Amino acid sequence: MPSRRASVSKAGAIVLVGLGLSGCQQHNLLDAKGPVGAAEANILIIASVIMLVIIVPTMIATLVFAWWYRASNTKARYRPDWAFSGRIELVVWSVPLLTIIFLGGIAWIGAHRLDPGTPIESERKTLEVQVVSLDWKWLFIYPEQGVASVNELVMPAGTPVRFSLTSSSVWNSFFVPKLGSMIYTMRGMVTRMHLMADQEGELYGLSSHFSGDGFSDMNFPVRTVSEDGFGAWVRQAQGEGTRLDRASYAELAKQSTADAPRRYGSVEPTLFDGIVAQTVPPGPGPSAPGTVPGVRHKGGT
């Protein structure tokens, strides 16, 4: 009976571990869903393999030396006066040097090819999306379509997207793990990033920079749809009728947590430029008195 109970306990533990790991799939950087993420995953794998060229032989050599120079091995030569070997020095220094050269070359090439501001080559027209990080939610404005959404990013698969990002108050960081790259949003300036999804589905986006007590809920679904599906979503948003102007933005910028996704059917054309130029009043920031009961506030930068 005890052995049977132990087996059941082990099986339960395995199931729990499996469920826990399955929940991490949305953050799996190696399971890329776009060309930028795939290139970054490839760099990570290649860099790991290169570093293993040093790590694995070193681990094996440690075990071999420990076994060969054990006290009971009479064949091991004891040489207390040994001081230098040119061959050993050549191996000891050349292998790390080559590793650094290879890693540096990969980092140099990747840093230029995967610069967030570099456009993605495609036969399709690039979609423009303006992003504003708020306390504690994300605003996505589609200037060409004249619509906007909160905590919901919709983009057509196979179409490059050019993100222009800013912040209403404190620093934040925009990150969709399976599409690759991460970039900061800062008040009073615009950062730019290009991404593309290569297949339809639903991904996970988040803020990866602590910005206050509502930070843990500052995530959003990323829906990658067909071109027809994107057009249908735009028409649906336009039909909802709510307008995003400076007055409604002022209400939106107030602190709130775990906001449900919602859309705006029209957007004031100069709203994003006004947010960047700070002619639109900024959000209160985590250090200011909040509008959400029960939320403590911490200073932000």
C-alpha cells in the first residue's frame, strides 16, 4: 500500500509540473511566431552551442583530472616543479579567444540586422500602430484606419507592423515574447519598432518594466488574423461609435487595473502627437493620488 501511494504521489507531481510548464508556453522565446523572434531565437541557440564548446570539455576535463590524479593511481606523475607548457597555453587561450570572436561576430551582425527601427522587407504595405503606455493599461491607435483599442492588439498575419511608442507617465516596456524584441516607452519621446507575425493565432503581450502596483495586470492579447479578418475587426470597431479625443483620453489616462479590452470607433487625428509633445495632459503617474480604491502607489521614473 505505501508503494502504491508513493506512485500516485509521484504521478500527481509530474502532472502538476507539466501543467506549470505548459503555462509558460506563452513566454517561450524559442517558439517564435514571426521573423524577428525566429532570428533572435536562432542567435540564442547558436550562442549557447558556441559557449558549450568551452563548458562541456571543461566539465569533462574536471572529471578526468579528478579521476586520473586520485590518490590510488600510481601511474599519475607527480611533478611539483612543473611551471609552463606552450602547448597547454595555446589551447587555454585560443579556445576562449575564438569563442569570444564568434560570439562577438554574431552579436555584431544580429544587432544591426535586428535593430528595432529597421523596417521588415515585405510585398505588403506596412501597418502603422501608435502605442501609448498608461497606468496600467495599453492604448493602441491605428491612424490609417481611424480606430483605437485598449488592452487588445490586432494585426494581420504576414503584414509588417511599424510601432511608434510613447508613455503617458512613467517608463514602461513593450514586449510580445513570441514576436521578438522589447522596447521602452518614455514620456515626451517616441521609440520605434518593426514586427511581423507569420501565422494567425493569439499571442501574449506584456509590460516587462515595473511601473507601479498595477504592473502585474498590464498585459494584453495579441490577435494575429487574416487581412479579411483585420478589415472585419476595423469595421466592427468603427461601428461601436465611441470617439477617442482629448476629453475621453483624459478619462482613460486615469489609473486603473485589469481593464477589459475595449475599442474606439474614431480617433482625434493629432492625439498621439499631442501626447508626445505633452500638449495633452499626461497621466498622473504611480506617485500621485490614484482613482482606484485599494491601490497603493509607488514612485516611478
